[in-house]
Amino acid sequence: MKAPRRSQAGNSQASDLARNAVAIALDVFEQIDTEAKRKKLAQIESLKKARDGALKQIEDLKRQIAQLDEAIAIGDGIKLPQSKTTQPKSALPKTPAPAEPARRRPRRKLGNLRKRIIRFLETNKGKKFSAPELLKEFPALKGIQVSGFLKSLRDAGKIQDDISEGIIKTKYYIPVPKA
């Protein structure tokens, strides 16, 4: 038998090395690809869990809105039709029926209260009163939004408001006439 030439032996070793290098590179690429797929699947799973959590919160909020709507309707003595945002009655937790039908509170006569406030502010011309101060002077204002209650007087020009300290700290007054 004839011994292979050196150049042929060197070529076969070089081709074996090249094949091994290609095989190693393909293995590395495959590992990178499987790792990327694993991370992508983990991300997708995490996003699905976050989505499910958000949907659960939305359902809880819808249920709370339905309960608030019912409470408001009971307070107003109005029956609400089933809205699209509320869940069907079977999905809502069962609450006991009220023992008595809801009674509407008698409407307060607030015209006299407005006149009393104007008289009070006239006796204290130039002095500014905040909503909590007016509530202390007039307990009948309890449960009423003072800014909304005094809006008609302000719009009519009978009183003025000062919002220099911000809208939350609005003060109401009757200005002192200039001489």
C-alpha cells in the first residue's frame, strides 16, 4: 500500500477541524436559539399573567361600580336599569334586602339659608370666610358642597370669592365699598 501524501493528510485534518468547528458553532447557535425561545416564552407567560391580573382588577372595579350605582339609586329612591358595565345579578355578591323601602329625605328649604349667609357676610364686610368657617357658623350647610351652594350668589354678584390661595382654599366675602 501506498502512504498518503502529506498534503492529502493535511487536507483531511483541516477538513475534520473545519467540520468540528462548524458543528461546535451550530451547537452554540442552537443553544442561543433555545435560550432565546425560553426567554421569549417566559416573557409571554409573564405578560399573560399581568393581563389576567389587570382583567381581574377591571372586573372588581366593574363590580364595585355596580354596587355604588345601586347604593346611589337606593339613596335617590330610583330603580336603575341593568347597565352594560355591570355584571349580571348572579355574579354580584348577594346582599340582604333592606328591611324598609328607602325613604327620600325631605328637600331642605335653602333660600332662607342663603339670605342668612348674605346678612352674615354683610355684617362682616371685607372679612373673608373659607368653607369650613362658614360650616361652623351655619351647621345647616352640613352635607352640602359650599362652593356649589354659593355659586348662585357669586354669579348674581351678591358675594365675591378669593382664590388667591388656591381653588381648595377659596374664601367668600362681600367687599367694603370704596369711598
